[in-house]
Amino acid sequence: MKAFQNFFLFIAIILLNSINTQAQNKLKVTVTDIESRTGTIYAALCTPDSNFPYGDGIQKAEVKVKKKGNVVLKFNNVPDGTYAIRLYQDLDGNKEMDMEGQRPAEPFGFSRLKSIMGPPSFEACKFQVPSKEKVTVKMLSMF
């Protein structure tokens, strides 16, 4: 009986250790080309099955826009995998992406995307974690 209990304890330790080691990545996302130096940037870390580019993603981050330079968003405890970032700059403080008809009325961006001709695919925006590649998002504006 003692050996049986030790076996289950051993399995439980292995499972807990594997869960703990999978979510150890820290991800920094640099946001560039910020034209308006006000408001807050809200971002979502998305997986292939998180209804990209519309879903909430698996983690969120936010940062106030600085008076100059790029801003950096941080995501902690990110498991190894394939992800994409979607973000927007909330200029009016309502914590929503404002739209003008079908077009975004506030600046926005997606990982790995430099220009846009409609909603991007996850495939066009994806990156790996962990990776030596830096994740950068260029802010875009329709106005």
C-alpha cells in the first residue's frame, strides 16, 4: 500500500512540475509608429483557436502611451506555442475599439503586419514562443 501511495505522489509531482515549467515564458511586445501620444494601448495575446482577430485571446495587457518613443507590453507565464497579437490605442478612454462604419476609428495593430487590406489572418500574424525573434507591432491608422 505504501508503494502504491508513493507511486501516485510521484505522478502528482511530475504533473505539477510539467504544468509549472510549461508556463514560464515572458513575452515583450514593442509597439512602434505611435502617432498620437495620448491614451492607453490594449492588447490581446491570441492562439490559433481564439477567433483571431476578434476574440479576447488568452491574456491581455495594457500600457499608457508615453510622451515619446515606443511602448512595451509585457505578458507573463506564456506557455510554449504559436501566438498572434492584436491591439488598439484607446484615445477617448472608453476601453473599446471605436469604429466608423466598418473601419477602425482609433489606431490599431497586429503582430508581424506592416500594412492592412482587411482583417488579417492568424497565419499572417503568428509567431512562436519561445523565440529569439523580437515581437514588434506597428501602429496603423485608417484616418
